Amino acid sequence: SYSFCTLLEERGEKKLMGNSTKPPAAAPQQQQQQQQQHHHHHHKEGGDRKAVRFGVPASKHHLIIGRGGTVIKDLTSQFNVNIEVSKKDSPNDTVTIEGTKHDVERARLALEKLLGIEIKNTPVYTFELAVPSHKYGAVIGPKGETIRELERTSRAVIEIPPKHAQGKPILVIGSQDACRSGQAAIERVIGQAVAVKIKNDKYWFDKDVPLETVDLSKKVSRVLFFPDEKGPDGSTGMQSLLKYLNSCKKTLDICIFCFTNDDLAATVLLAHRRGVTVRIIVDNEQAYAQGSDILKFCKAGIPVRMDGRGGHMHHKFAILDGSVVLNGSFNWTVQAQLSNNENVMLTSDPSFITPFKNQFDLLWTSFKGNHYKS
């Protein structure tokens, strides 16, 4: 099979994470003890699992997946993590690793070794270097030796324009530090400084998302109150909202007056990236308000529609997998979370879910054509 280890061997790596030999098989009793220890260790750390976003150029994602998905399967199994890469129809420079802090770090180091680049919990940068086209050959080197060495030492991706696109810039892609190192290395090779235009992902979220979940198929009848306070289970209102949103597997329909809370926005984006079908309806004035997250959703490929009449689209509800409704006075803002007296009702009662679904579908159809314009 073509796996993570196979790919590392092709790169000339003899050891994986410091283990060069396979340990001898344990006796049956030892194996049972080890399995019990592993079970308890996983159970103990389960509540500490988080989804951490890392900047990884989209051009490298196919190496993480591997032929037939073998590499990503090996990685998830070996390091006890879940790994999400961007979808083919909406590529982005983000890889999300979900697991305990220790396991996420082990997986991150393995990805660095696999891809040969620096991987950080920061956005991917692109440095556009105005290198004269007659200098391209020097950067590439005989049989590509120079550019391979430049990528190895800088730990960035370097892209040379094709022959039919002479005059376009050389791209250095990766973490900000790796891009700076790549730029300096290229300037040394060609013997001159070059003009640079720097771009980065302006829609990157700095915060990690706690990845606790609940079973949305189970009955729920609950009210959350704000300013944020702990409920009977010890969770704050925001922690409970994140937990329910993280549990979506199929659909997430959001109808909200104002959306500026980055924790909730990061959770919605994460749901979108793991394949949940997300639709958002928002007030046409609040969509452009300071701090609004709507542009970030549009950038990620999430469909957003707005009202187009004189009054406000003042609803504040969401439907999760068609089985749970969140509804109340709570706008998805930091002020609502920390300062205002607000409430959110959570229910799985079909007598509430059905009319909310009908209302969302009615608004979605009536607001057709009213799209966010950046």
C-alpha cells in the first residue's frame, strides 16, 4: 500500500518521529494492560480535544491525502487525530487538525517532515517577487537542483511562472518567516534585491475552536441565558452553543440579524470545511456593519442571502441537521454574549422545528438574488 511511511521513505527518511525500529510484540496480558491504559488516557484527555487551524498551501494538500486517501488515514490512525483539508471545489490554505494538544503537535511535526515546509498556527503568506524573467534559470538551477535546495532551506513553496507567462512574479508561499527566508535566498542567488508584494489570508481566525459535541438525535429542551453564565452541566452559554454547532453533520441553516462573534464564526467555518451544508440569512444593513463576519463566509464559499426591503430581517434562529432549533433574543455578537440580558432556547420538538424550517425556506426563496456584495 502507498502510505505515509512509504511517502517518507521516498523522501529518504529512515525514521518517523524518532522511532527507527518496530518494538517487539507484547505478551497477551501486556497487550490487554496497554489497551486499558490507552483507553483511560484517551478518555482522560477527550475533553481537551480542540480543532486547530494551520496554514498549509493548498498545492500541498494532495500529499496529505495520498493515493486513495492512504496517507491521511495513516496520519489520523498513528497520531489519534482527525485531519480536515480544503475541498476541491473551494480550495484554501488551511488544514485543521483535531485532537489533544499533544497529539495535534505530533501530527503537525509529522506534516512538516512529510511536506518539507514550516507549518504554523498562522495564515499562509504569498510573497510576489519581481524577479527579471532572464533570472528564472538561475533560481531553477541545473535539473531543478537550486530551487529544490531553496525550498529545503527556506521551508517555503517556490513557484516559477511558466514560459508563456514571462514577466509575472515568482511566488514564495508559506509562513511569514519561511517566505522572508525564501525571498532572501532568491535575492542571494540572483545577486540583487527585488520588489515584493505581500499577500496573506485576511480571513484567518486566530482562535482555536473547542470541539466538544452532543448527539443531535437526542431530545433537548433547554434555555441558555446571557451575560454568559454556567448552566446545570457546568458549561457556559457560549460553550453550549459551540458544542451544538460543532455537532452538525449534514446541514446548518442560520437566520440572524447581526453576526460579529468570531468564536461562533470560526465554528460555522469549521462546519463548512468538514462538509456541512451551511446557508446564512442576514439583515442587509447589519451585513455591512463594522466587525461583521459575513464577508468571511462569502470568501469561504458559504451562500449568504439578505432581505431587500425597508424593514429589518430581525430573526435570530438556527436549525441544526433539521433536528434542533436555536432561537431567542441572542444576536451572534460579543456584546450579546458578555454584556446584554439575552436568551436562547434549544429544542428538538417537531412542533417548533417544522415551522422554523418552513420560515427559513420561505425567506431563502424570497431573498433570492439579494447577495452580499464585497
